[in-house]
Amino acid sequence: MDEFELIRRFFDLSYESWGVKVGIGDDGAVLTPTPGMELVNVVDTLVDGVHFPIGTDAGDIAYRAVAVNLSDIAAMGAIPRWMTLALSLPSSDESWLTSFSSGLFEAAADYDVALVGGDTTRADQIVVTVAVSGEVQAGRALLRSGAQPGDKIFVTGTVGDAAGALHLNASNQVDAELMRRFLRPQARVQFGRNLVGIASAAIDVSDGLWSDLEKILDASGVGAQINLEDIPVSTTLRARFPESQVRDFALRGGDDYELCFTVPPGAEPDTSDVRMTAIGTVQDTPGLIAKLNGDVVPYSGSGYCHFT
Ligand code: ADP
Ligand code: MG
């Protein structure tokens, strides 16, 4: 199967999609943005053995590759529209491609995003790069830089599950529920859109709650205090690990793709669909301070970093 047949069979699936004048098949996609909207572009690369364990199901790899991008779109308060896929593979294994393609289009359907192009190459390792374009009303994108002293800090859902899953995986143990959080992250797209005009700053938790919150603080030129006992963790994670390890996964573990955001006093996010938890307060004094039951505790919560 050559490259062109591969694209035709697995990726050039005709389906209705809005704003696509020319999709897969020409040198470039021609897209029609909605008048009055600004484009938000994000891209993420997943490398076999680095971003997912070697041997991960192809459908899960594809779903995750789309979802991690949509999480960035969510953190910007944008509506996802179009995506491209750059795929490097050691071989054109049909059953792998069938599963990959179905995971990809499952995510595309879940989030209403259209595949409009890509690139297919042979390489020694599986490398999947997805880029997504979204739209947000002009001037209204959620940024990292708007947090103000006095704002409350929130996080959606629970954090730490994905890190717990990977920890178990490293010792050949499996917890299917935790692993699902890693393999099939649910991007908070609708919730992010609802935060537009309400949150003062937002980020998605990809590298770890502590270090991702620090990015908001740095960008905003402020500090914060968080209460460790308030950080939301799942009952599954609690059941599997001792308290201190749960806390470490929750603060330092990445890959949960929840949203962390700040809200000025008086503003109220709509919480009807998604759980959100207040975990602390923004303050003038720079730096991030952890408190446990009212006492300041030392914590160096560096998150995941590719280059140290
Ligand atoms: P070019 O040589 O002009 O870069 P290609 O021959 O690589 O174009 O690709 C042909 C068409 O197929 C283009 O429209 C491209 O966007 C699309 N395409 C290539 N690989 C993929 C893929 N993995 N998924 C979706 N579309 C793809
Ligand atoms: Mg070309």
C-alpha cells in the first residue's frame, strides 16, 4: 500500500464539515473562518515510548493525540473547527491503521472537528502530530496572563489519575479506570467556552497542576496560595495509593487535561455539567505557597519536563 492509497483508505473519509471549501486532496486546505472570530492554533506531538507506552492501542494513541490538542483549545476558550495530522510510521500495518483511523474519527466526532489535511511519512518510530485550529470571538480568548490578586483558583474534575496509571504501568500493573484517564482524556471544551468573560486566566493541566499554575502566575505577574487538602482527587486514586503519593500525583503528575483557572470575586462559572473545586487564592506576593490544614508546608512541585 503506497502513501496515497493509505491516505485515501484511512484518512480521506468524506463527511460533512462546516467551513471546509477544500479538504484533503489538494496541496492545502481552504477554510472559511466565521466573520468576527479570531483563530486559535495549537499543535502537539506524541512520540512512541515518550508520550505513551510502547504497545499502546493505536485507537487510543489517535484519540489522545486529538484530545490533548483540544484541551489547549479548551484552555483558550475557543471552539474547535479543523485539524491536520502528520503521521510518521515504521510500516503501513493495516490493522494498526484501521484502529488508528477509528480512534481519530471517534475523537473528531466527539468534538466536532474536521480532518482537513496532513502528511504521511515513514520513520523508525511512531510519531503523531496533530494541529487544531479553533475560533474565539475577537479579543475574548482566555489567556494565562489575566490573574489578579484576590481571584479564586479553581480546577475542574480530579487530578493525578493519569500519573497514577503510568506509575502502575511502569511496574506492569494495570488499573483500567486510571489508564482510561490517560488514554482517553476528555478535553473540557464546552466548559472552557463557558469560562469566556468569566475566568481571568486559564491553562490546561498537561505538565502537572503545580507547574501549570506557576505558568499562570508567571504570565500574570502574581503569586498564590493553595490548600493541598482541597485538591480534588478521585476515589480510585485514593484507593490505590498512600496519601503522600496521591498528593504527589495530583500536584506533579501531568496528562490529566483538566482546566486550572482563576476567577475574580463575584464572577460565577456555570458548574452544572462539570465538577470544579476552589483550591486557593491569587495574591500580590510572587511565588506559589502550599498550605496543609492552615500551615505553610514546603513543596517543590516541579512537573514533567522534557529537558532538564
Ligand atoms: P504534498 O505532497 O502536496 O504535501 P501529499 O501528497 O503529502 O501532499 O498529501 C496529499 C493530500 O493528502 C494533502 O491534501 C494532504 O493534506 C493529505 N494528507 C496527507 N497525509 C494525510 C494524513 N495522514 N491525514 C490526512 N490527510 C493527509
Ligand atoms: Mg504540495
